[in-house]
Amino acid sequence: MASPSHLFRLVNEFVFMLAGALLALFALTRPSLLNARQPSWIALSALLIVWGMGTWWRARRSGDNADRLVTRIAGGSLILAGLIMISLAWAPFQWAGWMLLATGGIFVLRGLISAAIMARSA
């Protein structure tokens, strides 16, 4: 039987998959509504990078190898997504949809891979 913390992490990965799918849907339908040069967008991107670095650093304290791997995947995906989002401020507008689609794909892959690792280790 899975522990409550294990189930919470599984639900958390499902939420990231849904957020990634929503971001990919937004990228495919309405990339013209994006203004990546707003200070709030840059602050959100920087927040994702810092959050990812903290998550990556926290992986050292995990006792189980599977938990450590899932935490590293989570941190790496947040760092990569933050870097892609902050680079949107300087990228040509034609690339905005593709870059948002890549960010959404990163979150979906993170959720699928982490959920598979957690299900295998349970």
C-alpha cells in the first residue's frame, strides 16, 4: 500500500501533466496573446528557475534512489522550463508557439516519467 506522501507526489505529477497539456494547448491556439517582455513573465520565469534549483539541491537529502531520481527530474524540468520561458523575451515572435509547446511537453514528459518511476518503486 502506498503512503499518503507517495500518493500526494503522484497527484502532484498529474497536476504538472495537466499544466503542461494546458500550456501546449495555449501554444497551439493563441500564441499571439503572449507578451514575454512583461516584468511579470520574466519574474515567473526566474521563479521557476530558482524553484528548480532548490528542488534539484533538495534531491541530495532523499534516502531512496527512486525518490532522488524523481526529485532530480522535477528540478531539472523546472529549470529547463524557466530557461525556455525567460528566453522568450528575446526570441523572435514566430518561435513563441514552438517554445511554449516545448515547455508544455517538458512538463508532460516530467509527469509521465516521474509517475512511472514512482509506480515502479511502490
